[in-house]
Amino acid sequence: MTYWVKRIVLKNGEIVTERELRPDENIFEGLPPVVGDKLMVACRGRTFEARVIWGNWPGREASYQADTIVPLRVEEI
């Protein structure tokens, strides 16, 4: 399974969308993290920790097809 961070809310409130991110940036193989989980993301030349705020709710992991790309939204912490 694959998951892709498509939106990032920065600490200053600015929202970075997939239009600004490279197509190969913040796309990962494996089980997608659920809302509340933390992960490392890359944005604007830096890497930082972020928390999932939308996209994969607890208990939904088993309902996805194997070839699904799960879109996530995160906030910088």
C-alpha cells in the first residue's frame, strides 16, 4: 500500500498543496499512518515532524485495496 502527503499546514498557518510539492516527494510505501500519528515530511528544502490531521482513520487500514494511494493531510509540529 502507498500513502502520499498531499497537504501540509505549516506552523505559520500557510498551506502547502501537492502543486508545490514534487511528484515523488512525501510518497511512502507501507501502511498509512492514522489521524494523530507522527511522521517525517519534506517541504521547501527542509525535513520536519508532522502530525496526520486528515486522511486515514483508525480501523480503515484493512478496507483499502492493495494498489490504493491514500492521500494524507498533515500539520507541522
